[in-house]
Amino acid sequence: MKYHVRALKCGECMVRNYITYADVWDETPSKFYLYVWLIEGGEHPIVVDTGPKDLEEFNKATAAYVPGGVVQAPGERTPELLASVGVDPKDVSHVFLTHMHIDHIGFYDLFSNAQLVVNKRGFLSALPGGVPKDMMVALADRWPHSLRLVEDEEVLPGIRTFHLGCHSECSQGIAIETEKGTVVLAGDVAYTFRNLEENIPIRGADLDACRAALERLKKEGDIVIPGHDPAVMERFPGGIIA
């Protein structure tokens, strides 16, 4: 199975550089883009991460290192984004999460027929209070087939997951087979191409784990896509990665 992968920009913000790169303590902020990732080419469309829903909540929680908060242009909320590319959320069969932070899972309840694919180690370690409440409500409404806890495995023909840790215990890479080779979505284990290309880990509690995660990403993919780099849209016009 060969898939197509597309980045859909769902907002932007400024993030202080000391968060992005472990080797600096720089208050200067750099621009981040937020993304929803669309995988097509199978029987049904697939989504990786769902974008933020409650910007007020997220911006309040991250005010110290995301000055000014996340802003969205008209049409950048997830329902409008998907409509713009002809995808009905009800047709989405799977929602993969790179991790469970609220800017990545806010719209999970939009995908009423989708199975949630989340890292097993991270999900179980987050119970009960660390799993977002909205996610648990959405899962409960269509239990038990709504959740798939995964480790290092092929989830669907041509799509596999592997644990990364570093940014959060639930962080995982998503590897997708395409005509251009294996595309890996890194989530927040690599915020930018610079993290990957210059071997600079993000700031995390365990820098050795973050360095190991970068190496794993590069080993697993022919094309590795960082989680928040605006350059994704420059290197891949229209967000079309493969």
C-alpha cells in the first residue's frame, strides 16, 4: 500500500528558542506552525493529530514560553481545513496521535467513526488524570472499538508506529509508506528541521533520550517531517509531502 501525505496548517505561534533547542537559553521566540496531517490512498482517509480546539485554554497554559499564544487565520480550524480538501470527518477511519498534548488532540471528538491510535506505554502511564478529559469522553461514547493502544508495530498495511518518548512518554513516530519512500511524522520530538539536520535535541527532561529519539527518527524514515516547522510548507508546496 502506497499512501499520500499532506500537511494542513491549523495555526501559528511564537515559541521561545530555549524550548526548541536544548543547547541554547534564548528568550527570543521563533515562529511555529501547527499542523493536522492527512493520509490518503487507502480505503478511508486517515488523520494524524487533530489540531487545537480550545485556544484560550492552551494559550493560558503555555503563556510563559508561547508569547501571544496560538492564532488561527480564517479556515484554519480543523473542521474547515478538512472541508477545504474534501474530507468528511465521518469518513476518517483512524486518528493517530503523535502524543496527547492538547494542541494535538483537541478535535478528536470530531471523528465520530474513527479508531484512536495512541502509544500504549504513554496512555497507560497517564491514567487516570493525565489523559485529556475530552478524549476520554469521546472514547467512552463508542467503547470498546474506539481505542487501539500500540507499541512498535504495523497498525495498517504500510503504516506503523514506534515509541520515542523524549517530549512526553506518549510520543511516538508515525511511519507511512509512499511513492517517495517512508515518510515519518516526528511530532514534537523534533520541532524543526534544524533539530534533525544539526542533531540538536529539543529541551526535555532526559537529553540522552531526546538524542536517541532523533537518531531513531532518522533511522526509520526516508523523509522525516518535524512537528512545527513553517519550512514544511516551503519545502513541500501546498503541504503535499508525498
